[in-house]
Amino acid sequence: MKYLKWLLSAIAGSLFFFNTYSMTLYAHNLKHLLKDNRIALGGWINGGVTLNPSQKNGFNGPVIMADQANRFQLNQLNLFMQRAVVSEGNTWDFGGRFDFMFGTDAVFTQAFGVPTLDVNSGKPLKRSNWDLDLCCDSSRTYGIALPQAYLEAHVPVGNGLNVKLGHFYSPMGYETVPASAPDNFFYTRAYNLNVGEPFTHTGLLSEYKLNKNWSIIGAAVTGSANGGWDGGWDKQLGNWSGVAGFNWTSDNHLTSLKVIGSYGETSTRSSEPWATYNIVLKHRINPKTSLALHHVWGYAGGVLLDNPKYTNVIKDTQWINLMAYLYYDITDNVSVGVRGEWFRDRDGSRNPSPFRIAVTTNIVNGKAVSPAGDPNRVTIMPADYYSTTVGVNWKAAKTLKLKSDLMRKLTIRSNIRYDRVDAYHAPAYRPFAGNKDQVLFSLDFILPF
């Protein structure tokens, strides 16, 4: 019996060894296969906490992304698979990308372009099935989004044409959804990112390089009842909108300008226009200092309004935004930045508070319900929103000389933000826990992998 146990142990150990060896060999071969085919697997983790002295519990008013007061948020656990196309040369090249996001930011990134109620008539709509109901209603704050799923091709025509087909992040704007994007210096996000411009589109996006300085952008987008914004795959496919613009970069690459806009009918039910334009100017003043200016204007026709100033009133609506960013590199590993923003929701159509409850509200058995909270808490008003944010970015891994491959890209961000709102020719508005203003103290981390 003793020898039998030894024999069984030897057999089990041999099987474990060969299984481990086979798995290691398979992983090694898979890694080389992906590398040889230029397929990248990666992602990032972003989480943080925002202290709001005026809130005991709840939301930071209409602030998005870092919208939870006085508790930790795992904002983004984002995984992606990508084959980037080679955008130069005289040969065809094909690629694509797929992103999966879990976290509290998912709700802001989902294809919610078909709202619960038609913006022109107020009648219930059938919402997109792409990623709105994948999981986590019981958690109130966490969810899953599939913000990108597209195929891409480089077409060797002229100086080169790049084409994306599918679901992708909008080419509009300055700040973007991915926490690891270089233009997202601050943990708390601008109002404009959420309500002034689209997060995503579904359709066809192309960019053509005219020369080393100029390129033009064009897109046909669908799947939305908000003029082509944040569309999905299975609803409102008969409604198409256009996106067009250009990029310019100086010879020394110190200055760039992007001008882009969109226009289309609101939905398959309404021919009312939905339009916006977006201008971003970036300039590196010197090796340590850079500046960015961002302006947005938007228009939506025949919107059914329901706020204290306009109750069940159909009106053409507008919004406008101005932002300025200034950054300074103290050292190679520490940078400071300041952001100022003015956002005018002229008619009280764009910026509900809390936005998380508003966007997750559905009509169930004739009643408005939301997993994020009581829909009756949501308020909106014609108003001017002002915010000033000061922040520090610290490349902690480089400063601490961490050797770990996993930790070497760790960045820690802190920021202080002041918000104030003034009602625009309307009754007093206090969306910040009964106040007209608030101060936020935030600390978060970004860990790409």
C-alpha cells in the first residue's frame, strides 16, 4: 500500500509538471502569436474618493464620474483588445478594437442615446439593448459598459484614409472617458463632457490626411434619438446624423486646432434639428507649460421641457460652454494644473442632478424607477454652472523607483474643486445638497497595464 501511494503521488506530480509546462508553453506561444499579429491586450484601473463637507451621504450634485460623496469608487476597470492599423504606406491594413468597462463610470459610457422619454413628445421609447442592462442594478452605482467595438481599415488612397465601422468614442471634445487618456488631468470631470457633447457614436467614421499639417474628419452615425449621440445597435437605425471637422497641427507640433460639429434630425419620430460645434485649441508655451482652450455650442429644436421655469413647454433649446486649462511640470514626475469652466444650460434641458439617477430611470408598469435612487430627487433648471479645479499629478512609481512591471505606470492624482450655480432668469437653484455651491477634495489613482 505504501508503494502504491508513492506511485500515485509520482504520477500526480508528473501530470502536474507536464500540465504546468504545457500551459506555460501555450502562454508563451500565445504571447508570440499576439505580438506577431500586432494584437495588443491591456487596460487600466482607476479608483478614488471625493470628500464633500456639505454632504453626509449621497451625490456631488450634477458632477459626473466622481459623483459619489464621501465614499470610495472603483470608477473604471477597463479591458481592451486592439489591433491598431498602420496609418502610413501604400498598402491596405486592417484592425479593430473592443473595450469592456466595469465600474461606477460605466453608466456614463453606455449607449443611452435612446432616452426613456422622447425629448420632443415626452412619450416612452424602447431603449437600446447594447449595454444598458448587462448587470448590477442591485448595486445602485456599479455597471458594465461596452464603449467601443469597431473594425478599422487603412485605405491607401492619396495620403491615406482611415475608416472605423462600429461603436466608438466620439472624435469631439477635449476631455474623454478613458481615465488613462493624456488629456484627462483631473479626477473630477467637466460638466461639458457629460451634457455638452456625445460620449460615443455608432456608425462609420473616417479621417483623411491632407498633408503633414491638416486632416479632415467625417462620419455618418445612427442608433440614437438624441441627434446621433451615444447610439446603440438595435434602435433608431433609421435616423442618421453627420459629423464633420478638421485637425490642424503646426510644423513644430507645439500648437494644434480641432474644429468639429454634428447635425441631424433628433429621432425617427421627430425631424427637429439637433446640432453642435466643438473647438479645441492646444498650445505648448514652453517645455514645462501648456495651455488648452475649449468651446462648445449646442442646439436642439422643439424640446419638451419640464422644470420650474418651463413646465410642459415645447421650446428650442441651447447650451454653451467655455473652458481653459493650464498645466505646469514641476519635475519629470510631478505636474500641477488648473481648469476653469462656465457651462450655460440656457433652457434647463441638459444638466439634471443627480445625472446618475436621471440616465438610469426607466418606465416600469407606468412608473418611473431607477436602480440609482428615487427619480423624484432629480432636479433641473435653466442655469449657469461655474467650476474651478486645481490638481496635482504624481507619477508615483517613477518617483519611488518601483521595479514591478505592474506598478511602473502608477499615477496618483489629487484635486480641489469649487462649484457654483446661478439660475438663469429662473427661480433660485440649489442642487448641491440645498446649497448654491460646494467644495470637493479628491484623491484617486490610475494604474495602466
